[in-house]
Amino acid sequence: EVFLVESGGGLSRPGGSRRISCAASGFNVSGSYMSWVRQAPGKGLEWVSVIFSGGGTYYAERVKGRFTIFRDNSKNTLHLQMNSLRVEDTALYYCVKEGGYFGGWGQGTLVTVSA
Amino acid sequence: DIVMTQTPLSSPVTLGQPASISCRSNQSLVSTDGNTYLSWLHQRPGQPPRLLIYKISKRFSGVPDRFTGSGAGTDFTLTVNWVEAEDVGVYYCMQASQFPRTFGQGTKLEIK
């Protein structure tokens, strides 16, 4: 069974940095496509980034150059390094096991960017 | 980017009655491998989304058979054949045929 637990959310200042993480169990992160999806308070879902099983990555235009997705295979964990944070990055961030469909979701970690 | 448009945005329904949600993409969702990666997700208040339907019409594990997906190309429909109280929440269509992945705006299903 796919089990995902996000962590690392909190309050950051505009221009600041934060790293959020997602611990996986029940499958290998290294062998899967893994995405980050975010949801601003009261809003819909927005895809952020993916890391492919081969290690390649892809980003939404809104975060390209600021966010970096990577994984630690030894700890079966996915990370999202977020730099140059903006107020509009405030959201609940979910990690998702995908591969043509988004079948496994974590509970999310809340990142708030505010002065 | 592929734009996903859902209608209606709000749907009041009577328990036991059917409900349908439409999703339209601004370009074909047929992928280079021949599959159409159109999914439907359901999100209850305070909960993460959960997958209901993938590849247009395949029910995910544990999804009741009152949920049916249909469509092709750019037009898709989610039908709840009879609505139960636990079905309230927001439904999203999404495409995973191309990057960036994109979602519809969401349709709020509520009980009359």
C-alpha cells in the first residue's frame, strides 16, 4: 500500500527558502514518477513539479528557477527545495505518486509565505 | 499548456439521484503512447484528493461502481449514478497526457 507523509511546512518570509519532504513507504520512490501538487487556501489544485524514475525533472512555469525537486533513494524520500518564496506560494503542498494517474496522495504540509 | 474546463462549477443534487460533471480540454488528450490520461479526483473538506477514475473510465481500487467515467478526445464526463451523502465535496478532472499536468477548476457537489 502506498503511504506518503509530508513534513517541513511552516511560515517563511517573502524571499526566503524552505525545504519540504515526503517520506514514502510501500513502494520505491526511485522507481516511480513523483509529483508535488499544491492547493492555495480555498482554491483548486495546481501541479508544481515532477521527478521521473530516471531522475529527470519538470517544473511549472510559475516555480521554474526557484524550486528544485529531488529525492533521497537511501531514505525513500522526496524533497522540494523552495527558494525566493513569494506570497503566492502559500499553499498546502501534497506529494503524489503518479505515472499517468495520481493514485497516491499524502495529507499535505502547509507552507505560508508572509511578511 | 492544456486547459481543462469543468461544468457545472456547482451541482446541488438529491440523494439517490444521478449527477454528471463535464470536463473539456482545449486539445486532444490522446498521448503519444495511444492512451488518454484523463482522471477524476474527489476531495472532501479537509481531506487530500483521492483518485476515482483514470484513463477516462477505469475505476481506481476501492471506488464504488456507481461512479462511471466516459468520453474521448477532448470531452469527458463523470457520472455518479446515484448520489450518496459521502459523495459531497469537490470533483476535479485532470490530464496527465502532457506536462505540465493540469486540473479543472473543480465542481462542488452538494446535497439539496
